[in-house]
Amino acid sequence: LHQSLSAAKARAQESILPTDGLTGAAVYYDCQSIFPERLTLAFIKSAEYHGARVANYAEVSDFIREGNQIRGVVVRDHLRGGSDVRVYGRLLINSGGPWAEHMLRRMAGENVESHLRTSEGIHIIVNRPLVKDHAVALITPEGRHFFLVPWRNHTLIGTTDREYTGKPDEYRVTRESVDEFLKEINDTLGADTVRHQDIVHTYGGLRPLTDTTAKSSYKSSRKYEILDSAELGMEGVLTVEGGKYTTSRNLAVNVLKLARKKLDAMGVQSHGARYNTARKPLFGCEIPSMSGFLEHVAEKYPDVGAETRDFIARNYGTDFQNILEIAKENPAWARPRNADGEILAEVVFSIRREMARTLEDILLRRTGFGTLGMPDDDLLKDIAQLAAGELGHD
């Protein structure tokens, strides 16, 4: 399936490719995560399905200690006025991403040796397709790569890799980071290919990288590490550092193995701690054939518009029926509200079934209503009023 193209054939397929220095291209196949936020949610819903208790807006404010043993955590419930709840457990797994080391220091002391460097990655979404049928990977004059990805009739461009030394809580995408990335893009593709006024949405995040020896964060390994706090003289905590989506299932298996070993040593029976989780589809992803699945959705809901059916099926997987059944409760909830065919039933579903509690949750972390820029005033008002009613707010 993979193939090589001459420069002429590559340009014929994707005219965005720069002519200067182009000697050819390689075509290969990969998977695209069309909605990373919902992929993360699928992990959470899978855990809940298998018996985990899930809490939203719950901050670990302190740790429960007995000598050199961590026995649990104090959780601050920000949805109920900031009240504290004490949660006990035999083993604590600290998977705080860029906050993991901060949490470890709060438990074991400020002298804990640093294993992490933090890197910023941002994406921008521009208001038109820049590529036709491919996601295009390009090399900048400085030797770094980025992608142009077709996405919802727009183009998603990313990512960057820039050292970040601030506090994770204070991270924001800055104008400086966007300007720097735009310069890279235009130095690669040609002046003014992408301008500020073309950008409809920008987002970013922090990567916790375990390789602190590389010359730059871009060259740092994306490997993960699992640290046992017993090495620091503190029992009862495993800390996960590094990792990424593509290695996450393997990481989970290895965390389970070490957790089970620790629990066995304590004489605790670890119910359900099996190692075959990497082979199980995530919640909503039990789809052997996407084309067959889309045909099934079309047959079951022939009266729903094709754009709506396709968006709901691809982004909610086997949960599609729950959204489309909610849409039957109110005609206004079934009416397409953007070019992708999104419907207000998604808002209701996100609140009733996915713990959405704020407009930010709804617009950016559950639905696609806010990921192509700010919705228009009418749509935003309708979403806010619907959410207020579902949540019991005035």
C-alpha cells in the first residue's frame, strides 16, 4: 500500500507542496484521531463500565499518611462548594501528566529528583482546506516536522514542540507561540500561505517527557516510566510519567502488572486486575467495520440527515443511538446547527451521560460546537439555555 511519488506526481496530488527542493514524496497509511477529547472520554467511560468510580472537578488537595505509607487522598469537590472528602485505598496511582512530579513532591518532599521536562504543543485550525486527500507531513527549514490535516472542511495544522518551564496550572496558548508557528509554516510553504485572520481556533497542551538529556524537547524520547515511591522511602504510590496515545494501552497493562505485584505483597487480593485490557475495544468503539457500521446507522435512522448521522456515528461510535433517541424528545434538538450536522441532542447527552457541567465542557470537551471557533450568538444562547435547564440552573 505504501508508495513513493516523484516530485511532479506529488505536486499533482497536493499542490500545497513547495516546489523548491522537492525531490519526491512517500505515501503511507495511518489512523486519524478525529476527536482526541472524545477518545480520552472513551478511556474514562471504559473504566467506569468495568467498575471504576469517576469524579469530575475533584481536586486532590492533600494526602492521608500513616508513617511512611500513603493511605489515601483528600478530594475537594468543586461542584458542591469545595467540600472535602477523604478517599482511602491500598495503592495510589499518580497519573497527573505534567502535574505528576508536582504531586509526587507534595507527597515525598521537594528534594525528589526531576524526571520530567515539559514541552508545549499547539495546533491551529484554519478556515479552508489546504490539502485535498492526504494529511501532509512537512519538514521546516530548521529540520522539525509538522502536519497539515484535512478536518471538518478546514485544515488542522500542528504540532509544535517548545520547551515550557512554567507551572502547568498557568499554561495558556500565547500570541508569541502562534506567531512563531505561523513563521515556521510560512517559511516552509511560502510567505502568507496562512495568516492570522485565517485562524478560527487555536489550542495547545503540555507533554510530560521523561527524557531530560536530549538537546531539545523535540528530540526527547516519548517513552514512559513507572516509578515506585518505595524507592523514595514512601509506600503506596506508583507514579506514571511520559507516554502518549499510541503507547497508552501498553502502559496501562504494565501499570496493572506492577500494581498487582504491589498488592500481592501486601496480602491484598486484586480483583479484576487482568492484563488483557490492551486487546479490548474502548467503550463505544466496538466496531469491526466502519463502513458496515455507517450503513447500519443509515438503515436504522433513514430520516436523520446524512451529515448528522455521519458525525454522530463517527464521533460517538456505538453510543450513537442514545443521542438520536434523545433528539426525538424535542424537534429543536434534532435540527442540524452547523455544517457538520451537529444537533442539540448532543448537549443533552453530554450533561445526562457524560458529566458535562460547564459550557467549556460542552463546547470543547464533549461536542464539536466550539472546536471550529466561537459559535454564533444564537447557537451559543440556545446551548447555554438548554444546559441551564438540564443542570437545574436559573
